[in-house]
Amino acid sequence: MRITHLGHACVLLETAGKRILLDPGAFSGAWHGTQNLDAVLITHQHADHVDPEHAPALVESNPQAAIYTADDVAQAVSLPRAQTVSPGDRFRIGEVEVEAVGGDHAIIHRDIPRVHNIGYVFRAPESPVFFHPGDSLDTAPAGIEVLALPLMGPWAAMKEHVEFVRALGVPKISIPIHDELLSNRGRALLSRQITRLTGTEIVSLRGGASREF
């Protein structure tokens, strides 16, 4: 399994011969022009997770790619061929089994309506189990080995991220995502504290870095 962090919440997952892009949002342009995708998965409708200006062109330039989204993403952006998924759904991308979990975005403020949020759990032969939760810390699937860990958002504090990692049974590896609201010092501080309090190994792939797991 190879994981590349393409900025903020956007991750390219390559496993079992498939290329899967998650959350191509407006807080990063590193994913623009990505080709040869087998699937594009969207956790929820917020623009930092699906860029209404550029995501449709990504889909059109990858006509072979399956598109999976939460059911209300279409309210914000029109994506050709999009298939909606609900919590508990399972589907396959080649040999990659994907489980949809969660349901709702974390509460930002009581005056801001919640949207739907789908986290995705990936299982493939001879690869660790990988989890991208989107913007929710409510669901803790079992057996997660590599976590895309939202590091900061207006909907959670570090104490909640720590408890989320613990609830997951402390994945061996946590890759910081959802970090564009942080300075470099802030990223380093949160990474150190989460490691100290949970024992998970923080592996930063900031700047478009890739790593095999």
C-alpha cells in the first residue's frame, strides 16, 4: 500500500493495483490533473473536501473512475457518474473492499446545520487496513492499522483527537491530514502531543510525500 498526501484532506491510496483518490478539496491544488484513477471517494460536501470548481473536471478527465459520495454531496457539486453510499454499505474496487462508516459531520456550532459524512475503511490483500474518517470522530471501526488523522478543524479539539485514536485501539501509524489551518509549529506540537498521549506513530507526508505501508 502506498499513500500520498496531496494537501489538507486529499489522499491518494494505491493498493492492490488500484489508484483511489479521496477528498479532492479546494484547500489544495496538488491533486489537479491526477490521471489513471480507478475511483474518487468524497466524504462530504464541504468545499475543502470536494472543490466545486475543479473536482468535476477531475472526474471528466478520469472516465474510467468510479465515483462514490455521501448522499447530499450533490447539493454542493455535480459529479458525473456519482454513486451515493450510506453507513454500512460495502463495495469493491477491484480487490479492494471498502466499507462506508459514520453518517454525520462533527458538530461545528449548534447554529450550523450538520451535513452527512462518510468515512471509508479500506481492506486489500497483503495491505494494512486504512481508514479515512472525513470530518467526524464518532465512529471507531475495529482493526485499523493506518489512520488518516484529522489534525485540526473548527469542529474538534486535540483532546477529542486523542480519544479518537484511543477508541480505534491506537493504530500503529497515523498520517496527519486536515491541517491547512495550522502553522508548521502547530502541526509539530499537535503531532508530538498525540504521539505522547496515545503511542501512535505520526508519519507526516506533507508536501505531497508518499510512503509504502
